[in-house]
Amino acid sequence: MVQIHQPAVAGQFYPTDAETLTTIVGGFLDSASTRADRPVQAVIVPHAGYVFSGAVAAEAYAGISPAAVYERIFIIGPGHREVFLGAAVDGSSEVYSMPLGDVSVDTRTCLELAAADSVFHNRRKPFDKEHCLEVQIPFLQARLKRMPPIVPVIIGSVDGNGLGRIVRVLKPYFTQENLFVISSDFSHYPSYDDACKVDRATGDAILSGSVEEFLNTLLDNARQRIPGLATSACGQLPIAALLMMMEGRDDLEIRHLDYRNSGDAAVYGDKSEVVGYHAFSVMYKEGVEKNTGASGGFSLTAEEREVLLETARRSIETAFDGKYWLPSDTQLTQTLKAECGAFVTLHLHGRLRGCIGNIVGVRPLYKTVAEMARAAAFEDDRFRPLTREELEQVHIEISVLSPLRQISSPDEIVLGRDGVLMVKDGRSGTFLPQVADETGWTKEEFLGHCARDKAGIGWNGWKDADLYVYQAEVFDER
């Protein structure tokens, strides 16, 4: 049965009648002064009722070409209804039912995010009554000739490390093939004049492109103890994540498009307690036509394999002295800098001694190998930490992974060629391709052991789990 997400604020934040909604959103877009002159990577838009913030949001959406083709749209906002740690993805809802028509959810990408790092949770509840993502959809439907599937993400409570993990998972998707919609209102409940002052400072910090300046500005605003000011940006974590994803991207720039607050609303413009609304666009600089992001499938040269094997061994070796080793810049090729998944496996006297990896690429390959090597040596909870003496006899194997591909039937799995990832009820487990060769299992045994021993969903759990396959380029110190 198709799981359908029903709108939570239709009739409150925007009209339920499709014709009325089309007229209102179309009017906002037609009145916008922004022009679609360059490819757009991301927007920051408000999420209040359309009578308050619709005109501001329209300035950002009007900057997107109606002919733009995106593979998916990540809509990322803060949680207003439920308190939780980490980030939630709505991989359970297959469709968002909206007045302007149904919108598909990219459930595969949702599950990929949840499988990539435990900071992401596949949970439907935080989305049930949440408005900050929903109010963006009619603008997207009205603006784009082709509405792609969406990836709904809500960021809950996280510390700096948690936010960094969220960014590492999202960053491989931060390419021109995908649009990122960051949903946030700004100052909450100061007077009109104080809101203008606070929001100007916050907006300038965003324009700097520095996440440090942005967060410091929020702290400075709070220290001023402005009457009524509850927050300078309810979506501060999604905004911070966007700024972190932009770090090092010389091909992108931020443009400020509009600012108003609820005191400017013609009918309901109470100026004693207002909420601020900014619109920003992250676009490609002049002359940048295409951004393909990290490389997809590729093969490693013999020299690149040697660098990765040295990286794995040296990173374990130096960890005993509390040091962190990485190869020099002169050793790094574009392939080694590409973001892709990898596993590091340790064998001692022919037996498994540790194996840890990331299926989805969230950082440069050489850094992934360094981190996974240390994790395999010291953090695999199936084994005690590796000793210096054992390191001398340990044999290191590295598996560099291709992107995940969802399959509809186990018949598509080729033992020895395909690794498998299975996801069910928020649990996941994987076996690398070489496991089938090493064990001699049949396909049913391969899937059964993965379901029971890795995913924890029972021997037959794979039969109704979501299945993904990937290939691996495997090499070792021999």
C-alpha cells in the first residue's frame, strides 16, 4: 500500500482550493523582481503563512528557471513539533498529497541517508504536523515545469559534531543535479524596529558565507537581550549546514533577494511583536555552466592503490601514539580526493580481525580510508582493540565502493560481484561482494546471514526489506 503524507497546514498557511492557490502563488511569482539569470543550487526561504511571507519566498523561487531540471529537491528545515536528536528523513511516505497535485518522495535517497550515518533517522512522526517543509511545495510546483521527487529532512537537536556528520552525508548530493531548499524564518517576536536591526546583522553574516560568523552573530544577537527576541533564526542549523556545504566551493555565491517582517503585512501588520523573513539564493557564478560534483564510478591506478594501502597502515600505526597521519598533497590525485564509500578489512593469520566502512561517500576517499582503518583496528565491537604486536602481522584489504542501486528482486544479485545493503524498519546491514566468495554461501545463505547477523531483522527479514546492490574495487597488501 502506498504511504501518503497528508498536508498539515492547508487551509491555514495557504489555501486548500487548487485554483485559489494557483492564483495566489502565481501572483507572488509574477510580482517578484528577481530574474532567473543563473543556475540555482540552493535557496533560503521563509515558512510562515503566505499572507505574511509568501511575497518574500517568491523572490527566491522566481530566481529559479522554470525549465530547470533537478533529479531531486532536498527540503530541509527545523522541527517545530517534536524534540529529537539528529536529523529525520521521511522515507516512509511515498507521496506528499498537495492541493496542486501529488509529489513523489525519493525514498531511496532517504534510506541512503539513514544508512550512511546513524545521525540520520528514518522516522515519519516528526513530519506529520510539520509546516516548514510543506509550505515550500506549492511554490516549487507552480514554478517548475517538471516537479522532481523531494527528500524531506528535518534537523533536530545536534551539537557541532552531529551537524558535521549531517553535512558530510549531505554534501555528496550538493551538486547542480539537486536543488536544496533551506526553510527558515528569522527574528521571532521583537518589535518591528528591533527585528529590522537584528535581521540585518543575521543577513549580513549569511552573505559572508562563513558559518563561524553566522553562529557568532546569533550569539551576539542573544547577548543584547532585546525585548521579545526568542531566536534570530529558527532554522539556524539548516542554514549552518548549507554554509558548511558551501565551504571551498569557489563556483558558488550567495545573493540576498528580499527582507520583510510580519509587521509589513497589509492586514495583520502588528508591529509590536513580529517575525522576520529573508530570501537568499545560492547560485553559480558567471561562466559556470555545469557542476557534476564528485566523480562516479572510476578505477584506481596501481599508484593510487599503494597510496591508500599506505594510508590505512600508517593511520593505524600512528594512532598508537595519539597522532593522525594523512598522505601529502603531492600524493593526492583527483580520484583520491573524490567522495565515495570504502571499507577497510583487517585479517590476522587468515581470519577476520576487523572491518568498518562507509557505504555512501561523505568525504574524500583518502580520508575515508584513514578513518575506516583506525575504526577497523580499534572500534569494531566484535573484537578487542588491535595491539602494536598484531599490527606487524595484520593483512590490510581495502574495498572502494560504487554508488548504491536499488533492486526490485534478489534475482538481480550476482554473488561475488555485488555487495548488498538491506534496510527494514530503520535497521540496516551490508555484506561486501567478497563475502560470498570467502564463505561459499548460496544466495539465500548470503541474504539470510546478512539479515540476521548484520541487520538484526531475522533470517527471512530480507524477503520484505529494501535491497540495494553495489560493486567494489578490492585490493590488498599482497
